[in-house]
Amino acid sequence: MISEPELEGEDGGAPRPPDRSETVVVGDDAARRRNAPTGPPRGVRWLWALGGAVVASAVWAGGLYAYDRTGADLRGYRISEDLCLDADLSALSKLLGGKRSPQPAVEEQRAIDRSFCDVTMMKGRPHEVKDDVLPSSYSSVVVNYTLHKETDPAPEFDATLTPLALSRIIDRKTKRIPELGERAYLMTDSAGYTPELKVLDGRAVFSIEVRSEYVAEGPHGTGPPAKPERVDPDALELALVEDMRKLMAAVKK
């Protein structure tokens, strides 16, 4: 009886188990496999992915840098940490008296920076009292500086020059001041008091206002109120413009 031949390995020993890593391809499939493009090794593919992420991050960061560079042009203006120091007000002080009791305030936000100063100007020594009579009149100078970092204040500047009507203000006169910022206006009330100079320069808005104050005469202020000492309006305008120019230069980097 003839038996079927046994399969043996190449070394004549036991048959070799099939190698699962080998793939047998026959016919047209074999040709397609030989001609198919092969991708990079696994390690190289990982490096390619990492390189793509780095490039994408660089492009994103470059976009942010470009956005920052092309953002709002603040023209060198910065926040004022103490507007009472940055606002010299020496020209006004020559007319109205020495500066007393400065009161600054500042607020910094993402969209807007605001600085404020309120200072009293009074002739003579501070808090001078003679025969129980208080100083008959003095001036309060109020300075405001706003830096708009995200929105343009120009469209609203002219529309908000004057405040809403107050009981003691009957009329408000407006005068254009040339060669000061982009636009500048001097406002006065009907009596010629409370002059206010407002300036727009790019994203920065400034104002200096002079308020005439007076107290009652007589011992402990029991008499009738004294009339405020009238200051020459032309001299006051020149002093406002001079001090405004100094302020605008002081808050630039």
C-alpha cells in the first residue's frame, strides 16, 4: 500500500507553521501591490504630524502678532496713574491762585482707561481764615482724560460736547479752537463762567473745566454770598489751551 508522502520542513524536520506576517498575493493583486506608493515609516509620519502642528502654531501666533500690530493706533498715549501730577496747570494757577487739595482717580480696563483730577485753586495761603471770614471765592479745576483702546470716540465726540441741561445753565456757547489735537472746542455758559476745553486726538479725549465757587461772607459764612471774582475770558482761554498742550504731551510715552 502506497501512503501519501509526509510534508517536511526544509531541514527535514517537522513541518514549519505558516508565517502570519507573510502575505501571498497572486495575479493582478500582486502587480498592484508592487506598484502602490508606500508612505513614510511610522516614526517619520509622527514627525510629519508634529512638524505640521508646529507650523500651524507659528502661523496662529504670527496672526495674533499681526493683529496686535495692526490694532488701534493710540498715538503713543498711555494711561495716567496720577492725572493731578501729569496735569501741570501752571498757566491756570497764575490766574486763579495756588493749587490746593488735589484729588486724583484712575481706572484701567480692557477697552478703556480713565483718569481724573479735581484740584482747588485759591489765592492766598491755604485755608486762610481772617476774622472768622472764609475766603469769598475760589475755583475748582476738573481734568478728565479717557483713552479708548477698542472703539473710536470720534463719531460721538461732537454729539457729547455739552452736558444735559442743568438748572443753572441757560445757554451753552461753543467755540472751535484750531491747531489743538484733531478737534478742540471751548464751551462757556451764558454768564461766562464754567469754561470747559475738550479735545479729541485719535483715541484720546481730554477735558479741563474751571468752576467758579463762592461762599457766604460774614462770620462763619452767615452773610450773603459773594460774587466770584471775574477772570478775563481771553486770558482764561489762553491758559486753558496752554495747560491742555502740556497735559497731552505729558501722557504720551
